[in-house]
Amino acid sequence: MELAATLKALRKKHGWTQQQLAERVGLKRSLIGAYEEGRAEPKIDSLLAFSRLFDVSIDALLSGPSAPTEELPVDRERLAGRKLRVLAVPIDPETNRERISLVPVKAAAGYLGGYGDIDFVEALPQFSLPIPELSSEETRRVFQIQGDSMLPFLPGSYVISSYVQDWTSIKTGELYVFLTQDQGVVFKRATNYIASSGEIELVSDNPIYAPYRVHVEDLLEVWKVQGSIQWDLSAKFGTDDAVLHRLDALQQEVRALRTELGKYVA
């Protein structure tokens, strides 16, 4: 019964109703009630969600706040993503399943300030994707990208992403959407995750743009890109003169370097 009493006490300490707590962890309100009354035991993923939301260890949840706990140092917690908040996720009231939120370019600036606000997230366009390759167990979000730093992903394209809970799982060379305190929403490849310094290097596919590093303290969310939706591919690429000029200039520089190197080799 320690879990039931602890969960109820923590919820009341934050001034939340059972429905508000359920929305924050993506569960049914009836399940919260069952947990607090000791009629059901939460699964490990729900325990992790409660642990992160209330910033207490799982031991403290199960055994009560007086139980001794062994917590990771703050820096290690941050590196592992343990300081990530529980997402604000819209729930379909009819099916009680998570819905996918769409963050269009025009909402990207507001997303930096409202990513943790359930009202803001619920105001974003919502939908579901009945695609077999997309597991219904993962939390997903779709971001519209801008700029030409990730060609051949064109400006205006949409990338389908799943939420990354543990930053140590970020893999070199894979595509991610990062929410950063300084730049907001950015779409890049990740490389050189440095556990000792807590930095991730973000790399553009377009070689015109130089890579740069972001410290985990400046990261707010990380999403792994799983697919994309693009429109008018041939017309868009064919009429983007600025992109073509940049690529042409880059090719000319490469040819010039090869010519110079050829002189020394000869």
C-alpha cells in the first residue's frame, strides 16, 4: 500500500486532479484511481513515468519517502536523460490512445515556449497514422522543417519522429529533431556523443553548413526521425535557385582544390 499512499500524496502536493496526472503520464484516469486505491499495480514504464514526473526514485515510490534511495549524481542523470520531463501528450478520448501532434513551421517558435504545456500541445494539429511500421507503443510527433541544411530533405517537408527518453541511446549518423534552448527546433544528424563532456555534435547533410556542438544542458527534447513526407519534389528542387547556386559553388571549390593538389602530386 506504500505506492498507493505515496502516489496520492505526491499528486495532491502538486495540486493535480487524477485526470491531470493521467494526462501528464499518458494513462487513463481510472488507472490512476486504481493505483491510488491499491486495486492495481503499475507496469515498469508507468513507474518510470511517475519517477521522472515527481523527481523521486522508484524505490521511494514503492517503499515510501523514508526509504533509503540511491540516486545518480545530477550530471550523470542529465547525460542519461533522466532529467527529461514527462511529455505533454494529447490523448484520444474515445480510444484512450496517444495522438500524434504536428508542429508546423509557423508553430515552431511557440513550441520552444509551450512544449511542456498540455494546452499548447493539444492546440496543435493532431492525427493518427495506421501504418504497420509505426508501433503504437511509442510517442510520436511530426515536425515541419525549414531551410536547406538537410538536403535532399526539402524545406517544408515533414519528418515523423519518436520520442527519445535516454540521451545515451543517440547514435552517430542517425537523424534527429532536437529542441534546444538557443535555436529551438533543429533537424540534424547526430555524431560524436561525448559522455565525458556531455556534448552532442549536430551535422547538416548539406556540406555548406559547418557542424556544431550542443551541451545536454541546452537540450530540452530529442526525437528520432523515422520517416518523412515531402511534396512537389521535382518542381521544388528544380526551382530552388539559391540551393542550386550554393551546390554549384561548392562543386567549383572542390574542382579548384583538386587542381591545386594535382600540381603538387605531379
